[in-house]
Amino acid sequence: MDKLQDALLYINGEMRPAGNGAFYDNINPWTGKPCGQAADATADDVDAAIACARDAFDNTDWATNHDARVAAVTKYVEVLCANRDKLMQIARLEAGSAIGAAARAQIDGALNGAKDLLKCWEKVELVEDLGIKNEGYDTKRIVRREATGVVGAITPWNVPLYVNVGKVIAALLAGCTVVLKPAPDTPLMGTIMGELAIESGLPAGVFNVITSADPAMAGEMLTKDPRVDLISFTGSTAVGKIIMKNGADTLKRVFLELGGKSAFIVLDDAENFPMTVMGSMVVFHAGQGCAYPTRLLVPKSRYEEAVGALQMAYAGFADKWGKFDEPTCIMGPLISKKQLGRVSEYLEIGKQEARLLAGGNVRTDMGEGFEGGFFVEPTCFVDATNDMRIAREEIFGPVLVVIPFEDDDDAVRIANDSVYGLGGAIFGSTERAVKVAERIRAGALSVNGGVSITGDLPFGGYKQSGMGREWGVEGIVEFMEIKAIGIRAS
């Protein structure tokens, strides 16, 4: 299996190793072995990246020369798209993505999203004239949108390019400068963006990338440093709470896209009920998606039919996952040994709480060369209730929990009975399903398979799934301040 290039730091327009020359292993989830190395940044490296981003914002025209900035970001997006094959290979070896998943959400979703953001920028109203109002004398009122400043972008390992692009491209378009800290498990997908920034001619300092084996050090510095104006974080709810606390002393603006336990609701009048239920299997990218619906809610009146359909679906999928070179494969390994241990614990919890319908095991027999990979079988638990841990806690693995409901009101109650509110899906006659969707407290809802997560739609959560929005016009404006100006006209 091919090796990847080393992931270097990208600071002030240059690729370089850590200040002390240290590297750490970049682990391939398919094999459990190194596929490359990544620069292990020091605190001084992080400080240098912040200083460069601050200087680029304060002492260049990046934030104010809109035409030049948008032209530079447009060229950068073109270069990213031209390197699709390289990015695909990184997603496969570093994030453990199967080809079918890499070609969708991992890479094409990110690149198409970047192009969507360029179009969304055209809709951002930088100056709004509110006309003249008399308050004893005439005042002309103008509202301006201006870049917030230096952004600390802290990103996860599950779909790294997609999340990196959603933050970095939006922030750069808004006129901010950025320090990106990718997850330790997927460093190259961060620093390759620095390498391609150089190729595209992006000005030095406006974008910087720091990698570190320590999951907390660089993030702690970014969230506490007064030179950083805004933190955009995607990851767990637990870490999101720490980031909010860290940013409190400097009153940073904080945007959080956090965990989820989304519901997949199939109403009793859903078209082709058995096939719809089969489509709820949690297998894409081994279930490592924050908005992935992992609770299947089905009506009691058709519960046995649903369970039978799932039994057939999982049996039919038994030999269709974990294949590195199969173009149609959408499920590979988990990201790391740590995540394998976490999911394994939930498998044992599930076996105590509910009935195991399919899967439920760690796999070490995936073929020669893959013995050390982090594989878990596609798993389904039935006869569950919403108070079980497997129904309430985010597992972040290929685990589906099936819960029966009485009627639409009961389905809504169960779906909303969660600390999370990120995504979800509802299937049924359109008018009825839309009414259910309107009652679900979540940020992105699909009705009858409609796509609710794209680059030109705002994405984010309710409740402990986060605050703020990424993507779309809203995702760009999140990186901007609003200024009101009153000019005496008489």
C-alpha cells in the first residue's frame, strides 16, 4: 500500500518542519501502520503562525481589497480541484476512507462545496444603504459587513478536507486570515492545503497550518490567545464546551459544530417501506459522521416488517465492506485504535441493553496486509428504547439503533428527546413528512431523500449540537462583523 508524503507545517507562505525537527507517525487505519509522518509543532510554531496571521490581517490589504482577495481565493479553489486525485489518495490512506466514500463526501463534496462558496460570496451584501431617517435632523444610515480578524479553525478527522474547506474558504472570502489546526489523525489533509496555497499564489500569512501529535496544545493556544478573534470548531460536544470556556476571557466569537444522534424516521405511509428501512443502515464511512442518522424510528404497526427488512439488508451487505480497491465500497475501517476501543465498548453496552440483530464484532480477518486495521462490523440493535445509552450517546461508528413509535407525535417526541439536534431524515407522504420535519429541533433535515447538506445551504445544529452555521451565505457572514454608520445629512 502506497506511502504518503510527510505533512509539514505551513507558516507565512512556507512549508517547513517543526522548530525542533520533531515528527510523529501518520497512521493508516486500513493497516494500523504508518503511511507517513507529520511535523509535531512546538508552542513556538503555533505562536509564529498566529503572529503571521495577525500581521497579514493588520498590515496588508487582504481584508479590504475585495476584488484581489476573491480572485486569489478563486485561483486557490481551482488548484484544489485540479489536485483531486492527490486528495483522494490522502483521504483513502490517512482518513481510512473507502473509494466510494472518498469520491463523494470526502473529496467531491469538499471541492463542490468550495465552488458553492464562491457563488455564495456574490450574494453577500457588504454595504447596505438603509436610507435617511429623521431623528430631529436627517441621518443617512449605512450597514457594513467587515472581516472579523484572525480565525482559529480546529477541525476533525472524519471528513477532514470537507470541514477544512468549509471553514478556510469561507473565512478567507470574508477577509479573515486563518490558522488551521487539523486533527492529529489527519495532518496531511490540512498541510496539503498549504502546499496547494503556495502553488496557487495565495499571499503569505493569510493562511497557516499547524499539525501536532498533541490533540490539545495548539487548540488551547488558539482558543486563549488574544490575537485570535474567532474560533471555528468541529468536533465533540465535550471539547466544544472546553473551547467556550477557554475563549471566555478574551470574549472570542466561537462557532461550534458538535455531536449528533440524529433520527431516521420512517412513517407508515412511506413509499416502498422495506427499501426505505434498508436505506437506514449506518455503513457510509463506517458511521463516522456527526449528522449521520443513527436512530431508526419505525411505527409499531410495521415494526416486524422493518426488522425483517433490516435483517435482509445487513445479510446482503456482509461481504460488501472493508475492501480497499473496490470502487463501489463505501465502508472502511474506523480512524484509529482509540476509536476502535470506544466503539467496541458501545458494542458491549448494546448487547446488554437491546437485541443484536447484526454485526457487533471487531474484525481482524480482513485479508493479508489488513490484519492490524481498525475494523468493526456493520451493527444493528433492535428492540431499543430511547433511554438506553446506545440511543442517547454519540457512538461515531457503524451502529444503528432501532426504536418503535406509536404515531407521528410519538416519533417527534422521541426524535427531540436528545441533547443533540444536528440532522435527521423523514420518509412518508410528502405533506405529512414535511409537517414532522418542521417539528424536529435539528439544523439539517431531509424529507424523502432530499439533500439537506450542500455547500450552498447553511449547516449547523440546535441544542448541544452547536451554535452558528457553516456553508452557504450564512457560513461566510459568520466570519464578518456588522458595523452601523450614521451620517448627518442636514
